[in-house]
Amino acid sequence: MSSAYPSGILQKKILEKIKFKGEITLTHGVGIPNYIRRPFKYSYEKKENLTLTYLYVGRLSEEKNLSFLVEIFNERQEKLIIVGDGPEAYNLKRKAKSNISFLGYINNKDLKQIYKSVDVFILPSKSEPWGLVIEEALTFGLPVIVSNKVGCKDDLVFKKNGLIFDINNNDSFRICLDDMSKNYKKYFEHVNTLDMKLIYEKQVESYLISLE
């Protein structure tokens, strides 16, 4: 192969590790989310002094590490909303306490109101090559918490807009939740200064430049 288009830093490192000899073009993503503009705007004051509500959107399968997520939230007061369906759905619902809600599969066009109703997005995957839902969450102005196995962590998740936890350390995740709760205003304000449209423009340009 003469060319490769890694989506981010991690994927580029893999190509360098195997000593790929062709041209490497960083694309800054794996696709454009449905919402390239924030469809709503709300103030932090609306959320102040309230218990945070967290959101997961995706397949309910073993590699997404949702059993771990449910176990942690079973210990806490915060609300967790899980959107999606999959083979783990029955077991997850059976073990979840009342602060955890399962909404099942929702069409993309209807996700707007779900994002609007929550405060933080979580992706706790054991394995995640990229994580397009993180781009979507940031587009909606939500701070994020991701595992250190999420592929886009080095490209999109910074101390200002989110937190990264160690997949092999439960306390690491609890610390992230406590930090987010304590410093939510800081994360909220920073993520809402991001111009995600610029990232999407870079993604398109990376392909166009390689064709010149």
C-alpha cells in the first residue's frame, strides 16, 4: 500500500511501529457526526448545585465495559442514562439500580433531546478504535469521561474538556467522577469554547490535500 489515513495519534503510532513505508495522512477523525453545529445552547447556571446526569450511547456489548459502569453507578447518587441495545441489555437492566435508566435504541435524529437533558458523556470501553460518539458529545457541548482504551483520547480529550481513567483501576474512574462533579463548571465552560466545525474541516481537507 502506498498511502494510509490514520484517524488520530494512536493509529499513526501503530503505522510507525510496523514501519509503514508509504505516505501517512492524519485525518483527525473517522467521519462527520450528524450534528456539525450545536443545535441548542444553555447556561451552566441551569445545572449548578444539581446532581449531574451522565450519558452513554452505543452498543450494549461486553467490550463496551457497561457492566463495570453499572456497578460503579450502583454505588453512587448520580443518574446514568444508557442509550442503545445489544446482547448485554438483559443482564445490565437486571443488575442496575433505580438511578440508571435504559432507553433502548433511539434514532439519530431523536438523540438531540437526550443530549440536551444530560451533563456529561461517558465511554468506558475496553476496546475502542476511535469513538465517534465522543466527537458527537463534544459537538453538543458535553464534557466527557473516557477509558484509556478509547482511540481518540489523545486527539480529542484534554484536561480542559474531559477526563481519562485507567481501565484497570476502578478507583481511577471514581476519582474522575468526583473531579467532574466538583469542577463541572470548569469543564462545561471549556468544552463550550471548542469549535468542532474546525476539526471536521481539517478532516475533509486531509483527504483533499492528499489528492493534490
